Amino acid sequence: MTNTLPKVELHLHLEGAAPAAFIRQLAFEKRMDIGGIFDAQGDYRYRDFWDFLSVYETATATLQRPEDYARLTRAVIEESAASGVVYCETFISPDFCGGRDVAAWREYLEAIVEAAAAGERDLGITLRGIVTPIRHFGPEKARETALCAAETAGDFIVGFGLAGDEKKWQPIDFLWSFDCAREAGLHLTCHAGEWGGPESVRAAWRDLGVARIGHGVRAIEDPALVDALAEAGVVLECCPGSNIALGLYPDWPSHPIAALRARGVPVTVSTDDPPFFHTTMAREYTRLAHDLGWDEATLREITRTAAQAAFCDPATRDTILKKLEQADV
């Protein structure tokens, strides 16, 4: 049932969705030594969240040309389509695509867009991009990333976010970048409430004016914040499998997604960096059904919530909603 249900994913890092075999193949072609980031089974290996960030950046170092990103985009789309995803928003970082140089970024983006268009034609999955500076690279580099986003805002680039180590800098330090993206007409999201605690959620929402929060699950530790998020309709891009794999919660029954939903907070489900966490969208839905007892109606409801919260244009949203409605029949 969970494989065939149409799904909408709002929180997927393009580089982080690269299958380990894909990265090994790129490293082989380029004769790069990236040993140490894979385990005996050939999967990504890391000790904790901060080691994960290091492994992530090592793997991303193999993506050196627009053509590499075109191949990556196709591989990611195929994996998503296999789980029944009909619409996906992916985080893309000009930090990795052209070194935050607008001209180089345009070349990378063109390759990604062409691969996305082919994926939509062949597999029926719509992909959109959210430009995302890396928090631990600092506010000054984020400004350069924001300019890349502003220069390419449009049909494909629909949003702007912030990812990386929540313990580095404060959301307010990135206000210039978010204001730049806002003025360019981009929708806003921000990673918070994963490792930074509930105050990081409050700060991202208050200081940056975001409509969605990436993860946001630590908000559950502050009942007043939960009530405020519910009243304002702030959407949480929850990634339960990621949180459990990284040790934020010990198991699925301990994850607060159900409690947040019960308190009226709009929640969605995504995979974050699926090959790192041994998950897929189909697996996330299966675990929600098996471990939390969510029935098909509930799973369809959170999918519709994600579609309504998507940063795409109204025409694209209507198309996605129609696909969901047709599947309900």
C-alpha cells in the first residue's frame, strides 16, 4: 500500500540523496581517493551528526561538473519515483555547484533543470529546487549563495533555506540573505529544532520569517511553542528516519511527529538524505503505518498537507493535488 500511494516530499538534499554506489562510481571515474567514508557493505559510514556532515562533504567533492549533477538528478528522480513520489523539492547548494559564482551556478542549474524536465517527462515526477547556503560556512558566504538564488529565482528555483550545523551562528546572522531571497520572491524555510533545540525553532521563525521549518521536532519540548506553531500554521518538514538514524530519538514510537500532529501542527514526511539513513519515502510511510498505527487516510492527509505547503506555483500545485485526488478514487 505504501509503495503505491502518491507522495509529496519537501525536504531532500540533492547531494545527500546520491546513492553510495553512484558516488563510488564518480570517484572511480575521476581517480579520486575518498576511502574511509564507506563501510564493509559499501554504504556510507559515519559516527554521529558532525561526522555525517564531514562524510557528506567528502562525497559531494566527487560532483565537479554540471554533467555530474545532471546524472545525479536523474538518479535521485528515479529513486523517488520508485517510492511513488509525484512532487519533490530538493535543497541545492551553490556552495557545491560552482563555488557560489553566479555564472558557474547557472551552468550547474541548467544541467539540473534539463535532467529534471526529462525525469518529469519519463517518470511523471515534478522536481523543484530550494537554494540552500551551508550554515557552518558562515553568513558572508551565505550572502553569495543568496545572490545566486535571487539571480535564478523562477519556475524551478522556488525557495531559499538554510542547512548545516545548527550550533554554528544564529538565524539572525543570516537575515540579509533571507531578506535578499524574500525580495526575489522566493519562499523561505530553515533547518531548526533538530540539534539546536526548541529555541532554534523559535529563532528561525521569529527572526527569518520562514513559512516552514526543516525538522522542527524539538519544538515538542516547549508546549507554548507548539501551540504557537499550530496557531500560525507553520509547517514542519519532519524526517523521522533521519532523526532516528542519527540518534536524536531511539526508535519510531519515541519520535514526536504524532504528538506534534495531535497538537495541531501541520506535519509532513521526508527522507532528508535517504541513502545515508537507509530509507526511502515508501519506507517512511511503511514505518508510520507499522510503528505509529497511521492508516491510509492519515497518510493521504499528510501528503495533501505537503502539497498545500509546497513552494511551487499555483498551477503546479493544482496539478499535484489532482494527482492525489485521482489516487483517492
